Amino acid sequence: IHIEQQTMFEYTGNYSSFEVQRATRLAQQQAMYESQQQRVAHLQSYIDRFRAKATKAQQAQRRIKTLERTELIAPAPVD
């Protein structure tokens, strides 16, 4: 059992196994964070470009709502 950032994680195996599993989990979390940041930046650029354009305003509003509903992923903690 490992507690990190107010979250408990359970690992099986010995300490070496723990280190490998934790490194894998942190790498996945960082990759998901970076992917999400790219998606957020893409949506934000679309919103900035088309918010004032009458023909695209509804699409921009939908993307604003999508962005607001998005559950943000925290970056992987650095030791």
C-alpha cells in the first residue's frame, strides 16, 4: 500500500515490483495529462477563432461546454 497525494494505491509483489508498477502508472498518468492538454489547447484555439463568427458560434458554444465538462487530469508528481 502506498499513499500519494491523498490517494491510496495497492501494489502486489516486492519493492522492486512496486517501483516498476509505480513508474509505469506515473508514466501513463503523465502521457494522459499531456494528451489532454493538447486536446484542451486545440479546443481553446477553435473557440478563440470561431466564437465571434455567426455561422460557427453554436459550435464554439458546444465546445466551450465540452471544455467545462472535461475532468482535468493532474500531472504526474515529481519526486
